[in-house]
Amino acid sequence: MAYKGSDSFYSCPTGDHGGWNIYSKPVKGQDKCMPISLKADACFHGCASSTKSCKPTPKHKSISTSTSTSTSTSTTYTTTTRTTTTTKCSPSNAPPQTITSTSCSTMTLSTPIPAPPMSSSSSSTAPPAPMATCPADLIGSNFEFPHLIVHMDQQQQDKALGNSLNGTAAGSISSIFNFDIPAADAGKTCSLNFLLPAEGTMQTSSYKLSGNGSVEFAVLESPATKDTTYATAPLVQNYLSGLDLVPGNAYNVSSYPCPAGQTVSFWMYATGDTKLEYFQDFNPCPVGLYVTVE
């Protein structure tokens, strides 16, 4: 294989559970990189084309919510209360990535369960203009990288797309992220953050964003696996805050007491005409979904 006319590649350890990243050039500050070559067989990945915008429908029994509050004594996720009526709900939309997940006990949330936006209209508004800045630096901080990213397709509900290195939220495709929270984080505060630096500020990653830039997040009742499909995806535990993404920013989706020793799964899906795909990478400037611990 070659990239931009060069068949030279470099593999660098991530320092995270034996993982390695592959780059087209040596990475500054990473002294353990080694040159490698890549070979491709006759396999290819085909994607069904679709011009229809598709909203995910979280697998949840029908509920009607109005502005109200409920309390709980267990893990609390901060979220935005919405007044909405929804039908069934279960994650949808997604491509591939690998890792073994463990079972996770159900977390009780102390906020009302909002329903995701269900409007079928789409607009062609472009996201706001990017700001040339690096919004966050994870190196040297206490953070968790997703150990599994799995995509799902609402239009192919029984098809397992496998594990992926990319996060995707576009039309009928969405992503589930598994995070393993160490037992040592007991008593600390975990924050789910989404980082979207401006183009030109990333050393080893990239992304594509178009449309209105709106994405939604939810915490799931149990972890996904590499074989998860739209039809078998875990139930939605609670819907979290939605974001209108602008390049050059870091966003806090939710903060909560760390569920130490557990695997937690979060679902990301697009609303409106948003199309987002990125390579999850913590090198400066980091891009993607992370759990930071304080």
C-alpha cells in the first residue's frame, strides 16, 4: 500500500493497553515508533449509498416527558431536560473497531429521561466557521481512551459492522464507545468530553464535518461488543446533552461520579443533516470522545 506516493509507514505505541497507531511519517516526541510496510489483500468494504436522512430511534419503551424532576441515590449524569414525545429508542447507525468488553451494572440517573429529536426535516446549513486553536491537550492528564468503537446502521439493523478506529455520526450510521473506568478512580469525578480542534492544528488525525453540526449523546445500560448491531444494541439508560459542533472547541457532554471498575458505553448519533467522521486520536491536537478524571 502507498499513501501520497510513499509506501513508508510508522507504527507508534499508544501506551494504552498495548495499542498501536499507524502514521505516514514519524511522530515528534514518540521515540518508540518503528518503520513498517502495509499490504492489502483482495478484500474491500462496501457501503450502501443513501440519500435519505435517517434519525436513530433509541430502543426504549414509548414515553412522554414534560419538564419535571426525579431523584436517585446512584450515579448521576448531568443532562438537559427536554419536553418531547418519542417512540421506541435504541442506538443506531455505525462502522467497525475491536476490544473485549465486560458486563456493567445498570446506573440509575437522577435526571428526567429526555427523548431524542425526532423531526425528519433536514437543512443544508453549514457549521460555523472554524477557529484556529487547539482546544485541549490530553498528554499528561488523567483520561480514558475508548477501548471499543463500534458502528451501527439503522438501515441494516441486523448487520454487524465490527470495531473501528473512527467515530462516525451521519444519517443512519452512529457509533457506540466503550470506556473502561479503573477501580482506582473510585471517589473521583468523570467527565465525558468531545474534542473538535480546527483543521490544520492536528499532527496525526483528521476529520470531516458538514451540515448543521448537531450531534446527540446517550449513556447505555450495558457495554457494546464488536458484534453489536442496531437490532442488538444495549438499551438507552439516559439521553445526555446535545451539541452543535464548531471546529476549534472542546465540549463537556456530562460529568458524574466515576463508575469505578466498570465498563461504560456511550452512543453518539447525528441529527439534521450532520455528517461527522474522524480518526480518534489523543495526539496534539486530540480529536474525539474521551473520559477525563479529576
